[in-house]
Amino acid sequence: MKQVKLKDKEFTVSISSEKIQNVIVEMAKKINNDYKDKETPLFISILNGSFMFTADLFKHIDFVCEVTFLKLTSYRGTSSTGSVRQLIGVNESIEGRDVIILEDIVDTGITIEQILGQLKSFDPASVRVASLLFKPEAYQKNMKIDYIGMEIPNDFIVGYGLDYDGLGRNLADIYTLSS
Ligand code: IMP
Ligand code: MG
């Protein structure tokens, strides 16, 4: 069985790159169908984790579109709601656009909730979320995740853009922390 060691932790392969690619093709078909009559939709990829997913999905999108990349600051203010992070890299081209947010994974949902909240103030025509991975057992929110590649158990994973302490993003397969 394929294993990797990153710092102090061992990971075992759990989702093959072939499976990931098949899931992405299926998601792209749905998005292509839903957006075929829209005027130049805008994909917003949330860095860092979504870079591989974005590149692979984007190759299967067959309508005229744009892509841009946003990052959440690592700054964490203290408030009653916990960590508040600011989206950086946003500009006014979002106004009136049909936006599709690309995320690597939705876990608790806190991150995507913050992103959606902040994007609203830029007045997009519509916003949908496409996430390669979703952990239903960890999800604490009610927002609809419009496109989900795969639901996975509530275990820590790395690979295909996802990291453990910055490491493992380069792996083509997805690996789960060995118990
Ligand atoms: P949430 O705010 O709890 O939904 O977490 C979302 C972010 O946490 C993702 O965009 C990832 O960057 C990170 N994350 C969540 N689960 C994992 C995991 O299993 N491995 C690596 N990163 C994760
Ligand atoms: Mg992320």
C-alpha cells in the first residue's frame, strides 16, 4: 500500500488520481450544462489548496469564462465568532458576474461562509460553490454546496493541493492520516 511520511506523520493513499480525475470530469459536465447560456462566468479559486483542482477542472470547462485567484489572509482577529479572515485580491470585476467559487475541501464550513459573506458586498449576479471534497460529518453550516466532487469521512487528508503544515500538496493522489 502506498504510504508517505510528512514530518512526524504517516499517510496512506485513499483516493487515486484516476478517481479524482473522473470526479472532476463529471463535475465539469454539470457546470458546463448549468452555465452554457450565461455571459462570461467568473471562477474564483481559493488559494492555496485549490490550485490543482482549479487547473484540472478548468481544462474541462467548455464555455467562455474567466478565472481569478483569491487568498484569505492568515491574520486572525479575535471576536466572539472565532477567527475572522479577510479575502485578499478581490477587485470590482465581480459586480454583476455569475461567480463559481472553487474550493479544495469544505470541512466545518467556516471558511466558505466567510468567503460567501465577503463576496456579497461585491454584488455578484449569482454565486455557487464547487468543492472537490466535502466532509459531511464535520460540516456545521447550512449553506448549500452546489457541486461536490466526493464526500469523505472526517479524517485528515493530504495531497492534490491539500497540505499538512505546508507539505504534501504535490502528491497526485489523496492520502489519509494513518491511525
Ligand atoms: P473549514 O473552514 O473547516 O471548512 O476548512 C476549510 C479549509 O481547511 C480548507 O480550505 C483546507 O485548506 C483546510 N482543510 C480542511 N480539512 C482538511 C484536511 O483534511 N486536510 C488538509 N486541509 C484541510
Ligand atoms: Mg483551502
